[in-house]
Amino acid sequence: MFHELYHISPRFDGDIRRMGAFKKAHGHSRKAFEERYINFAEDFWAYVKNTPYHAFLNMKSDDFHRSFQKVHYRRMKTIKPVEVRTGQKI
């Protein structure tokens, strides 16, 4: 969960967080990328383990389907980036 959330640009501009010039999504190594947010994830886990959400987050997919008879989801199309120039109307 934190891995995917960390991809969000700090500017919240619809772009991803750029980690490098060559491998933009994760930078030079996936391990280095994950080390950037591990403290946030550990703090979150320390907090959530004392809440009712802990059991939910620990569920395996089979347990999840047994607990919630219907699981609905929506598949979304991949977004295609479009260049927008300053002053251009969308």
C-alpha cells in the first residue's frame, strides 16, 4: 500500500513522483525506493495494530472472500498522458 502511495507526486499534479532521470518510477533500485517510505509504513503499522482495522489488513484473499460474500471492483483504463502548455485551455 505504501509503495503505491509513495508514487504520488508531492505536488498532487497527476504525475508520479520522479525518482531519477533514467528509471523514473523507482530510481536506481527498488530497495532504495522502498527505504524512503519504510518509516512511514512502520509508524502506520504501529498505530493500526491497536485498531479494528488490523484484522482486515491481515486478511488473506480467501479469508476476505469468506467474510464478504461479494467483492466488487472496477477495472479502469490506463490513463494516457497529454501535454498541456501554460495558458492552454483544456
